[in-house]
Amino acid sequence: MNEQQDQSREQPRGEPVNFASPSEPVNFASPSEPVDFASRGEPVDFASFDELVETLARWSGSLPEWPPARAVRAEWEQIEPRLDRARRELSRMLVVGVIGGTGTGKSTLVNALAGCDLSPAGDIARPTTINPVVVAARDVDLSWLPVEAMNARVVRSDAAAVANIVLVDCPDPDTQTESRHHGGQATHSPARPSDSNHNRDLLEAVLPACDVLLLVSTAQKYRSWVVAREVAAFAPGRPLLFVQTHASRDPDIRDDWRRELESQGFVVPRIFRLDAVEAATRTAAGLEPDAGFRELVEAIDVELVGRAARRVRRTGSLDLAGWFLRQSQESLAPLRGPVAQLAAGVASERTRLEGILARSVDSRLRASRTAWQRILTGEIVERWHGGPFASFLHVVESIIAFWPRMRAAGGGLITRLLSGQPSDIIPAGQGGWQAVEELGLSAAEVEQSRSILCGLSARARLAEPLVGRARLDESRVAATVGTLLERTAAWLSSGIDRLVADRRGRIDGPVFRWVCEALFSGLLVAVLVRAGWNFFVGHLWQGRVVDGGGFLQEALVWVILWGFLLRWIAFARVRVGLDSDIQTLVARLPQAHLTDPLLTDFAGAADATSLFIEQGDRLSRDHETLMSRLTEPSGGLGRLRGDSR
Ligand SMILES: Nc1nc2c(ncn2[C@@H]2O[C@H](COP(=O)(O)OP(=O)(O)OP(=O)(O)O)[C@@H](O)[C@H]2O)c(=O)[nH]1
Ligand SMILES: [Mg+2]
């Protein structure tokens, strides 16, 4: 028998008209829902709850590689079917499981509620109830209840108290094994719950089918029967009723019991106190029930029947989701510190490696004076055309271009970039650490950072595949170094371009250019005028002997020297402040996150785990908001808050 046929059972007798039709597909977000809730003044939008459930499902499965997140997922997989079932069976009548220590009067109470002796009760043998007894109204179809799996006996009752609920008289999980072990003899042994206990299995079959748990205890049993131990696993999301029996015989222990329960994490708004034997007697005699029993019957009617049943399920679902969130938060709590430390560790190791890279780049750039000179002069000369000084510069440039270029061939990344060679070529056989040695990033430096982060990861329970090892294997070294080089080259070449463009702008103005041209041309004109004067005035007019090519040679030397002086002044202007510009360029290096590929696995893991924890916090807040919008379900129903004090 399975639980899915609940949609097709009969409408119970005396069912209030507002009870939703069983065949109606029920969903928290269905349009009919808000009407029901609005009428009760409960402003919870259950579409929001559906959304929360969906987000919880997504969140719990979002980081399966992280063991703590996997544990959260495993917990969710236990919870989800119950939430789903509660949603599908929103309008089905509630199953109330009566549980408690042996001899506390569970069967007597069930009989009192059922109005006749349906479940054997007494003192002849302990425990009296061996198998669960299911009490339901005569016309209620129980095909949805896993009676066989529960090993239960079904009995029918016409009593009003059980007209709209299904009662299950559960055997005491503490004792059944012991009694069976002793051949069913009446032994009142203080057996302890254990996983080998057959009754735990039985309870595990019965309790999942129960929507509400009715805890029965007595003045003698309420301390020794540790409710949390037996029921805690099933209590989340299940409203609870607490009943002290034997009222005619025992003192009132409700205050003390409440404290006991509260210390176990239960919310206990109310404890009923009644005498089941007396109640049964009065019912049989057709007398008015006494106050305690009447209050319980009324509470069942008000809190568990009709619309209240729907509310119980909804509240229970919300409670269950909250319980799951609290459990998750609790299990993630010890990891908050380590995850934050890992994130901080990634940041500090990143800064350390960036510092190493920045220092190397800085010293390399400063040391490459010749290369800077060449790149800057090359840039300027390329742009200067059409004047005698420009022509002089071009001639000088083409003469000196050979030697330094040849020397610059090969070399490291910075040398290649400054000599205008393509930066994207990693020389053959240099895929390993030696390719980035020039940048100061040796295998030892990187391994030092990675081993620190490995330690922090282990504390945050992060391992492969989320994070790698301290020492990268060859293929990863090649890939990482390749990416690092690529990024550094791209960043450096754009930085160098910007720097060069900036410096070029200082002398590229027409005024400076024309001043240089004028000064250079001035000497040329002076030489020509002097030569013309010598020839025309000195030789032809005054009859002096022409001094041949000597003057021209001398003039040429002066022109060249003057040209070089002007060239030096022009380039000096470009060079002034180069060091501080390099410093500015290098200061921007951290923003480029160039060393990220070296620690990318740790950074990714720290981000993913922090995000997982943050999302859990956000979901808890969302849940709290939903809970705060839900008015307390009732004055009588307790619940497991989850955090025992
Ligand atoms: N005076 C008094 N006696 C009660 C009350 N409830 C139960 N008893 C008696 O306590 C004894 C045990 O009651 P049961 O109902 O069999 O207890 P149980 O919890 O079902 O016990 P198990 O089936 O063994 O788990 C019986 O003799 C009952 O008559 C009560 O409220 N008042
Ligand atoms: Mg019993």
C-alpha cells in the first residue's frame, strides 16, 4: 500500500464545508490558497514559501564537491519528500501519533477518545501494546496510510473526537525489544533505545506517517523517558501535543515537564492534564467529561480539523524548512572561520606574489634604459617628418638601429616587449617556471603560497577537485605559466604603450617641433650664409683665396654636433621623469590581478564556499521573514525549535 492514493479517499463524516476537496490538486501557490489564509488573517504568501523551497533545493545542491555542502544536500534529500508530500496532501485529514513510555496510558487515552476499548490497555503485561493500533472513523478510506508497513491493526470508531483525525496508538519504543527478548513476559526493563532495537524500526515506519505527535507522560516517567532521543528525529515539522495522564493519582508536573522539554529544544505552549480512566468512565456513563479531557478534545477539534489541518501542514512545512536551515547553519558554523581565513589567505598570498612580480617588473623596466631610449626615440622619429632636423633624426636613427636591435633579439618578456617583438610568443621549451623567472615568480615562491593555502583549505574541509596541491603538476604549470605570461604581456604592452604615448605627447607639439627645426635650420642657414659670404664677399670681392672644402667639413661637423645636441635635448625631455612613470605603471599592477592564475583554484573555492554560507544565511533570513508573517498556529500545539538549551 502506498501513500499516494490519498487524493481518492472519502470525505470524513461531519467534515466542515470549507475543507478543500480531496481531488483538487493542492499547491501552496494555487490561487485558492490565499483566500483560505486571508480568511484566517494569516498574511503568508505561500508562493513565497514555494519559492523558498525551490531556492533551498537549488542551494543545497549547489556545491556538491564540498563535503559540508554535501551533508546539507543529504539532509535536504530527507526533508524534501516530506515537504513535497505535505504540499500534495494539504487537505488530507491529520494522523495523530500517540507516543510515550510504556504504561503512561497511551492506549487508555486512545480508548477514551475513541469512546470504547479498541486498544488493549492494562497492567497485566508491560508493554501492553505490541503493534500500533490505528483508530479511524468508520467511513474514512485509509488506503493512503501504509498500514502494512506500520505492522498496524486498524479499528473503527464512531466517536466525535476521532471523526476527523486518525489516531495511532504507538508501542513504546523503549521496551518492546526487551519484552520480545524475554518471550513476551511482563518485564518492566529500563531498556535503552539503540539502533538494533526493533521498535525503532517500527517507530520509523509509524512516525513518518504521522502529521502530529501526541506525547503522553506521567509524573513517574516524564524525566526518565527522554523524548528528544526517541522523537527528535521525527519531531521537526510535526506539531506536538503534550498530555500528562493519571491526573487523579499524580501531582501536577506540568511546569517541571515544560522546563524539561524546553531544555530539549521544544516549544511548549500548553500541556494538557487529564485522567484517561476517569474520562473513559464518564464517557461510558454518558456524563460530561472533566475539564482536562474536554480541553484536549476541543484542542483536537480546533487545532487539527478542517482548515486547521491545512494550517498545521503549512506551518509544519515552514517549521521543517526552518529546522533544516538551522541544522545546516549549525553544521556550517564551525566552517565560517576557516572559510573566511582562506579568503583572507588568498588575498594576502595574492598580494605577496603581486609584490614579487611588481618588484621584478619595476627593476627590469628601470634597468632597460637603452630599450626605453630606443622605443621613445623610435616613436618620436617615426612621427617627425618634413624638416631638416627631422631628416637628421631619421638618418641618425637608421644608422644606430642595427646594433641594439640585434642585441635585443631573444631575451625575456620585458626585453622583447620593449624591443617591439611580439609578446605572445613563449620561446620553445620555456613553458615551465623558467619562462616567468624574469618576473620573479619561481616555483618555490608559488609553492610557498600554495602550501599555505593548502593548509587553510584543509581546515575549511576543501580538497581536490575544488583546490589543487601545493606543487602544480607539469601540465598545470605549463597552462598556468602560459596564462600568466599572456596576461602579464598584455598588461605590460598596453602599459608601455600608454606610457610612451604620454611621453611622446610632451614633445610632439608643433611648437617644440618648430623650435627644434628652427634651431637646427638656423645653424644650417648660418653655415650657408657664412659659406656664401666667404665666396662672394671674401673671394670675389676682396680677392681672398678660397679655403677649399675645409670650411665645409668644419661646418658639417658643427651641424652634426648641433643636431646631436638638439636631439639630446629633445630626448632628454622625453626621458625626464621616466622612473616615476614606471613607478606609477607598476603601482597599477595589483588591479590587473596578474598572479590570479597561480591561485585561481583557492580563490574560486574560497568564493564558492563563502557564497554557499552567505546564501544559507540569506535563506534563513527569508525563512524568518516568512515565519514572522505567520501568526502562531495555535495556543496548544508545540513544536521542536531545534536548538536545545
Ligand atoms: N488512574 C489512571 N490510570 C491510568 C491512566 N491512564 C492509564 N492508566 C492505567 O495505567 C495502566 C497502563 O495503561 P495503558 O494505557 O495500557 O498504557 P500504555 O501507555 O498504552 O502502555 P503500553 O501499551 O505498554 O505502552 C492501565 O492499568 C491503565 O488503567 C489515567 O489517566 N489514570
Ligand atoms: Mg498501550
